[in-house]
Amino acid sequence: MDLVTGAINNLVPKLGELLKEEYKLQKGVRKRVVCLQIELESMSIVLHKVAQLMPDQLDEQVKAWAREVRKVSYDMEDIIDTFLVCVERHEPATMDRFKCLLEKMAKLFNKTKARHKIATAIKDIKKQLQEVADRRGRYMVGDIIAKSTVTIVDPRLSALYNDVTKLVGINKASDDLISMLSPQCDDGAYMMDKVKKVSILGPGGLGKTTLAKAVYEKLKIGFGCGAFVPVGRNPDIKKVFKDILIDLDKQHYTTCFNMMILDERQLIDELRGFLKNKRYFIVIDDIWETQSWETIKLALIENNCGSRIVITTRKFRVATEAGEVYNINPLSDDESRKLLYSRIFGIEADCLGNLPDKVSDKVLKRCGGVPLAIITMANLLVGKPIEEWPEVHNSIAFSSHKDNHHIESTMRILSFSYYDLPSHLKTCLLYLSMFPDDSVISKDPLIWKWIAEGFVRKEKGIGLFELGEQYFNELINRSMIQAVELEEQEGIVQGCRVHDMVLDLIRSLSHEENFLCILDGLDREETLPQSSVRRLSHQNRTVEHNPQARNTGMPQLRSFVTCYCAIGKMIPLLSFRVLRVLAIEYCEFKEGYQLEHLGNLVHLRYLGLIETNIRVLPKEIGHLRFLQTLLLNGTGIEELPSSLRLLPQLMCLHADWKTRTPNWIGMLTSLEDLRIYRGANDRSARRFVKELGSLTGLQVLRAGIAVLDEDMERDLVKSLCNLRKIQYLQLEIILPGIDDTVDASPWMSKVSWEAEGFVLPRHLRCLLLGCIVFSSLLSWINPSCLPNLSKLCVHVVDMNEQDLKVIGTMPELHDLLLPTSSTVTISNIAEGGYFKKLRSCSMLSSMVQFLRNEDSSISFHMWNGEDAMPFGTKKDGEGSVAPSIMPCLEFLEFFFFVQTMKYCNGYCSSIGLEYLTALKKVTVRIGCQGASVVEVEEAEAALRHAAEVHPNHPTLELIRHFEDKMILASDQ
């Protein structure tokens, strides 16, 4: 499914399926199917041309034609899928012989009936398409695609002429950018200073152009020549080169030189010749594609004159290609408030310090620190009494005030990013309007919903989920959505948010294209156009089904998403005949609900019940032959119905923490993502470990193991050897009792994994084996065997310096959790470039120290609290600069032995946190046993001081362990 082409991209291959001999279509029907294929392919080409234009460039008749074609394509896909379900339905394996005979007879009759229906339907649809084509021919002149319009002034132009003195929040950003542009040496020797390039990255409306212009005006006087040139979405590169030349020397290139006769190559040569020996400062504003930048930079000659180049872009890929990246940040709360008040009250804004914050908080929250949004909102509030602001806020959607030129300009700037998206990403982005304002949208369920709807296009050699993940990351890189990291998994993107302005835009577009309908407690059900709704979202409301309501029957509905709702009476599932996605997530049923008639949803691909109080799955779930995704986490469901094993297309199964592992899991051979944690008993756990080897398509496995003896571990190793596609492997040890919540101790490995021939695939990205204790580091944990590993948890008893170095040289390692019983030292951690990309490091059983050596190198120590302490005392730097170590490390966690440190004359102040230049958070687990309360408090105070004096002032979290074993003073 695609917003641009409707279901056409799916239809063409499905029509090809119908031509297969097994479906035995009559000759005349087969001919009509072939004609339909050809017609649809032609329509798809035209629709893609239509999609490349902005709406105000499209003729209204073209828009109407495109909508009609998409509607017919949806109807066609529904009909074909219904036919395929009828002819491919299988009997349950448990059926007795007499019932099986009856079923076969009925099936034969149903197939004949289905063939007759599909023949009639195809005839009708061909006629419908012909009528659409005839209307287009009758009422359209030629092949009109674009309508003639007056030239529209680029709304970003005003950013080039803002008065810098009136800008809010520009000073710090300007200083930071100037610092990045400064030469590496302070002696003013510009002649040996190479060209430096900096990219300003951020979404539309955040002030990239304004910042670049402010810095350009401040610095250009120190350069021999300069230019500030906008590029845009569909640039004329020759014009860009001409604009640069005119900015560099207006007199020469407008009066004495005829640039009109030069082609692109000659313009590049002219620019390179002009800039060859000059110290220049050039800003290339608003670059959208890497290809545009690759061409432009050919003209910007590299010299040693101290030249500077700044580009601005919304795309991460463009920014990283161009040079060092400056991420522009939203305004702070104080800056946002200052900008809002200054735009509304002018010079009087300085006198409004006593205005209650709550008056503006809601308004500013909606703007999210984006200057463009704040200015737009201010223009709506100007002249209105403060008492009316909440009312104005509640009634505002940016997209609904198109008669206001400020809002129109704002939405147009945002829409540039939207219309630059390829068609499949447009569709994926619009689907995000299904979710409530300000909600965190979990990445994995979102991608599986995209797959269920058919938004993710198959590509040879890559899985659907992996493709969907690429779509998700591309939307982040294009600044359309904001990545969200979960606190318990710092550094790992687990979801996204949609900025309110973007949400308003995509909801407006969704409404215009009849893409989806939202009921959020502010709308009445009677307004729902039930005959044409294909996606329905209930958000933050009480759902009460009224059998007399107009929207009882929704035969064309493809997605039904209900989140954060209280449900009194559910709409009967029988209403949804072609439903692909059923998501009842983060909801609460006022009365028990049993998912009645679930087995009738034969088109269902996605069933999500996340954090919803549904305790039982009906056995009829086995009828859902197309089901791909089943998400049960947070439901409390304890047992999976055995009919689940009949689902041939199930790719993703997330069970609840309480769900018992079934003894038929090996039958789900299409699984790519399995998360299940509890065996019903010892026998069940053993069978599960063996059956894992049958799931050869698994890419993600998160499993709990309650028992692990030598035989079972050997079976586990054999099964894991079969998982050649695995990318994420996490094994946890859990207690067998279903109500236990405390993790058990890890099991000591008794099997030589290397002797069993165990090797993980090179594409593995995550390996978490904290449930098993290995006597030494496994030989295949090294850069050559696992070059893509980004997350590692392994529990090793005996480690040496070489082992730690091997882990430190893994090129993509971002997260490391390393419990060990050993004391280990790397004598010079900077020399080998160890842990270059490490972002999060947890040493749960070790204390760490980064110590400066006499030769100014840095040694890295891990101490188990029992061996001789390897730490030294802090040494003065004597003026020399310490080398950079672990340059990306933001999160550090380690243990601190208070009493042992005291006996060894250790000092908290000599941990060496100052050498970790990117540090954001430090978690210290305080071992209180054998220490007095005063000693523990002194240690904590010293640790706080170490964090306070660090240049980044990282957050410090102190967690006490063994407080009951502290020595109390006599008066306590």
C-alpha cells in the first residue's frame, strides 16, 4: 500500500499470482487479468509523476482522478485477498477423517464459488477503471498535470534579513559554531590552515538559515571574499554557481563578464580559478541531496588559506558527507518564553517577569522550542487578552488556519520536507498520525504495523523488518521524527516522537487523502464517514459501542488502532471484514473481553494487545492464516493456544513475562523475532532449547531459561549453531515459578562452546549472555568474527589484558556490560585506540580507574576488590596534554568498595573521570559492607565532587548495596 499509488504496487504481483495454474481461472478471466496488470502499471507511472509535485501545482481534476484510482485499487486488493483466503484455507491437523472429508467437499464447492466471484469482480473492476479513464478523457485537456500558478515567494527568504539584535537564543549557538570554525592553532597562521567545513543540521523551522546568516555576517569581514547562497530542493546547479560568483565579486560578474555563455564545467573552472589563492567564507544554505553537494564542492577549491565553508541541511546523510556536524538545538524554555513575549508585546516584554508561567506553558509546549512555531503562535495570540490564550491554544491546529499567512508560510516550510520524501516514506510517516500527541511510539510494533499494511516493499536479499528499520532510520535522518532512547537502555533508539507541527501537517494531509480517521474524545462518532474509512484510531477516550450508531459496519477498514482508552463495550470484530491491523494497546476493558469472532478476521496480519488486560487468546486464532505479528507483552496471558502452531506466516511473537513456553514452538518456522521467557516445567524448558534449532529464520531471540545443566547447555549450543540469520541474541536466567520476579543467579558453563563448533554469524549486532558464566573469554568474541557487534554482555571469570584489548578493538561496539572476577589493566588505553565508539560501559562487579602515567599516557584499570589494588595516585599533568580515551563514552557504571579502598589507601578523587570528555552520566554502586556510615558518606561526597569538577558536570547516581552490613557508630 502506498499513499501515492494506493494498493497498485501490491496488486500487480497479486494479479500475477492469479494467473498461476493452481487457481484454474477460465481463459477469458485470465485475459482480463493480464489487461488489468498492464493498465495498473501504466496508472502507477502517472501517479508517481503526480506525487512529485506540490499540491498547489496540481490541477484539481488530476487530484480527483488520482483519488478515484487509489479507491479502486483498494477494492481490488480486498477482493483478490478474499479469493486467495477462500482457495488456500487448510483444515486443522487435529480434524478427524469424517470431518476432514466434509471439509474437503465444502472446500471444493467454495473454490468453484470463489472462482465465479473473482471472475465477476474482475469484470466489474475493469469496467470501473474504464469509467475512471473515460471521465479523465472527457473533462481534462490533454495531459494536464501541473496547473499554471503565480510565482510563490520562498517563505524562508525572511531568515536572511532578520535583525540579529532581535533574535533570541542566537548568541550561544553562534559562539558554538564560531568555535567549530576557528583555526586549530592560535598563532594566526591562516596560510597553513586547510579549508574547514561545518554542517548545520536540524529540521525545518529550527533556525538553521538564521544561525548561518548571523555567523556569516559576524565573520565575513575577516575573509578576503564571501558568498551566501541558497540551494533548495530541486536546484539549478548552474544558477547556484552563478550566484556564488556574483556574491564573490558583484561588480565583475554582473557588468564585465558574460556568465550566460558558460556551461556547468566552465562555471566550476571559473570558481576554482577565482578562489585559488583567496581566503574565502562561503555558506551553502539548504542542501537536500548528497549529489547536489558533491557537484557544488567541485567548485570550492581546497587551499591552505584558512577558508571556511558552512552548509545547512535537514538530512543527516548530507551533513555527515559535507563535514563536521553542528546539531542545532531547540530553544530552552526561558528562550522560548522570551521569544513568544517579545513577538506579542514588543519592547514591553522585558516588563512581563510577573506573568504566570502556566499561562504560556501550554502554548510553548506545543511549539517544542522551534522558533518558527513560536513566532507563528505569537502571531495568532497578538492582540488577544491573556485570559483567552488557553482557548486559542485548544482550538489551534497549525494546518487549520490556512487563511493566516504566517501559518501558511510555516506549514509550507514543513511541507518541503514532506514532499521531498519518496512515496513509501510519505505513507509510513502519515501512519504516525494514528498515535496520540506527545506519545512515544515504540519502534518495533510500528514497523510490524507498516509491514502488515503492506507499506514495506520487498527487496531481494533483505528481510521486511530490516527494510522497515531502514525506513524508520531514514525518517529520523531527514528530521521528520525525533528519536527516543529509553532510560534503561541508554544509547539504544527504541521509539520516536512526532513534533506537534509535523503531526498537524500529517494529520491534515491524512484527512485530505482520506488516509485515516481519528477519534480522540473531542469528536463525535456520528461524524465518522463509515463507508470510506480505511484506518480508524481511537485515542485517549472512552470507547462505547452503540449498535444503532452509523459507524457500526466498516467493511473497508484495514487498521483499527485503539491506544490509551477505557473500553466499555467493544465494536464487534465481525464489523471488520478486511482488517489487516488490530491494535488494542495500553487500554483497559471495564469488563472482561474475550476477543470474540477473532477467527473471522481472515485478512489479519497484526494483532497487538500490548499492556491491555486480555488474559486469554481464543483457539480460533489458528484460522488467521495471514497473521504475521502477535504482541502479547503486558497482557498477563499465561498460555498460548495450541492452534497458534497452524500459522504459517507468523514472523513475530512477543509473549508476556508470564507466558509459558509451549512444546510446539519449533513448528513456527517463519518466526524472525521471538521473545518468550518461561518454561512451564523442567521438561518444557529442555524441549524449548532443542526446538530452537528448528527456527532457522530467527533474527531476534530474547529467551529466558529456568534450568541449565550440562546436557541442556549442549543442546542449547547445537540449536544456536542453526540460527545463521540471528542478529540479536539475548538469553536470561529466570526462576521457574510464574509469580517470581527476582532473577536467579547465572549458571556456570560446563560445556566447551568452541569444541561444539559454535560460531556466531558475522552480522550479529547484539550478544547478551549474562545468564551464563564462562571460565574464560570465548575465542569467537573478537573483531574478525563479529565485526558488526554493537552491544555485548558476557560474564567471564578469568580475564587478562589481552582479552580486554580484544574487546576494546571491536570496531562497532557501543554498549558493554562486563562482569568479571578478575583484576585487569590496559597500561596504555589510548595507544591502541581501544573502545573508540563505546557509548555505555557497565562494570557491575569491578571498580574502574583511568590513571595518568608518568609519560602522560592513560592506563585503564578494573579491580575486583580482592586482589592487590592496581590503582595509583593522581599525578599532575605538568603542562602536557593527556590523550583522548573512549571519546564517545557517555554512560559509565561501576562498583565501589568503600572499606577495601580505605584499607588500601585509595582515593575517590583519583578515578580519572576527567579523561572521559563525552561523559553524561555516572552510576556508582556503593559496597557498604564493613564500612561505617561516616566512611560511606565520605566516599559518596568525594564521588559527587569528582562529578562536579568534571567539565560536563555529568549526572551522578549512587546506589548503596549491603547497607545492612555497615558498621554503625556506638550512638546509633
